[in-house]
Amino acid sequence: MAGLELLSDQGYRVDGRRAGELRKIQARMGVFAQADGSAYIEQGNTKALAVVYGPHEMRGSRSRALPDRALVNCQYSMATFSTGERKRRPHGDRKACEMGLQLRQTFEAAILTQLYPRSQIDIYVQVLQADGGNYAACVNAATLAVLDAGIPMRDFVCACSAGFVDGTALADLSHVEEAAGGPQVALALLPASGQLALLEMDARLHEDHLQQVLEAASQAARDVHALLDRVVRQHVREAALLLGD
């Protein structure tokens, strides 16, 4: 990550955050009444929407049904207005397919799929505005949507990115920091057990620095968990009040 000064001598980043500081996170659950579960999240200027349908009977070929667990189907897309580039992004492009696969691997590690044999759970995520950390925002939105659907999970799945600049690990990268092109890690964590649901690294990073970057991403994911937990508790309180009325 060269060129633009991403970290000042005083330890501040381009947007004024400290190295391990998250961008502001706001989230809501139950944003679509038609879906079994839904959620909307903002992480800084990155905005994502997730909807969940299921568990339900298999659609299409029944031969895809798994006898001992549910099939998790994840689809990822970016709204055409989500970036400064106004190019059309079809659902089936390579990047979208890769992201959909990563999301599926992430949630297969967290959802108790064995409770729903021969069934299917659909998770659809769309990035409405992209400003760095797209994968993390999608995971965090999908986690809230799965919980909103009442689907049992081993734990929250909380995700965050991290990078490495001038000997310092930076958590929750913005688009400017990602575009600078240094080593970057995307991590999805089950915070109660500390188990990693997914870990991906772009670019090379010396092994001497790897632990520092992983710790920054893990701590940021735990900070995300604290925020998401508050969102869930608030949603449950509001639902209980509505039922009381």
C-alpha cells in the first residue's frame, strides 16, 4: 500500500480512525416482511442487504437433496449503482460466483444444517453501496437475516477485513485502503469458540507479520459481534413489545 499516506505519523488513517478502529456500523433486522428473514447493514459507507428463505423443500432437481443435512444456497450480487463504475454486473459473473461460494462455505460452518435433512436454505445478499469490506458486510448482514429467520446456528458469524501498512495492522479496510493494493485478509469468525469459518488473503505477507494481521481482524470481528448482539437484542425487545400489544 504505497503512494497515498494511509497511516500518519500520529497513527491516524485517511478517514481519521485509529489502526484497530471499526467504521461506524448500523443495522436493522426484519426489513422485508415477505422473506423468512432479512437484514440491512451499513459498515461505514458500505451498505448491504440480505434476505433468507427456508428451510424449505428442495427446488429443482431432488437429486441435489442431502440426506443428512440442509443444502445452503448463497447468491451474491452488486447493485449497478453500488460503485462509481456504472457497468452492468450480471448475477453470474466470476466475482459474484466466487463471493457466493465463500458465503456458502461460511454459513455451512455456522448453520445447524443437520436439523433440516433433504431441505434447502437460500441466502441472497446484495451490496447496495461498495466502499470496502464487501465480504464482511455481506456476512454480517446475512448473519442477522439467518437469525431473523429463526434458523439455529452454532454461533454468530462475524466478519472483518484487515491489512498491513508501515509495520501496522489496520482493521476494517475502506475502499481507499483496499485500492492501495497491499496485503489484505478477510476473516469470518465464530466468536464464542474462536473457530474460523473462512480466511482469505490477497497478496503476499511475510509470516512474521501474519499473526499481527490475523489478531487485528479477529479482534475487529469480536467488536462486530458485540454490535450485532445489541442489534439482535433490540430487535427481540421490539418484537416482544409488538406481541404484547
